[in-house]
Amino acid sequence: MISAIVLITADVHRIPEVAQEISEIKGIAEVYSVTGDVDLVAVAKVARHEDFADVIADRLNKVEGVLDSRTHIAFRTYSSDDLGAAFALGLDE
């Protein structure tokens, strides 16, 4: 899977509704309501780079209340769970 982090500025009066609608889009793994320069952070996971066009440009950006978004495509994904599983390969418990 290819991951992307999407930083979203939303209409302040619709943040919960925007977050919920985005979370229901196929290809969106998680949506966080955050503090700072943006209102929401979404994690998109797709099989092919071309799929980001459908998930982000054609769906996420068209959710009512999304005012702006910036997408950052991940080169690699690091997770403590993934690293632990990788080091445990071939070892008996």
C-alpha cells in the first residue's frame, strides 16, 4: 500500500461532519481532528499512485466544507508494530 498524509482546512462550522464524511471514503484509513494550521489530517492508503486522484482529488476535495487540502505522499512507512514483526520473523517464541 502507498500512504499519503492529507492536511485539510475545513469550514469551522462543519468540522465533525467533514471528518465523518471523509472517513467513509474508500481509501481513507483514518481522519484526525487536530490543532494548529489545519483542522483535519487524513491518512490515505491506496494500491497505486493513480488511485490518489480518485480518493483525494475526486472525492475528498469535493466534500462539502473542505476549503483547502495539501497532500504529502509517503516514501516509506515506519511503524513500531511493523518493525517488531519484521525482527520476529523466523524466531520461535
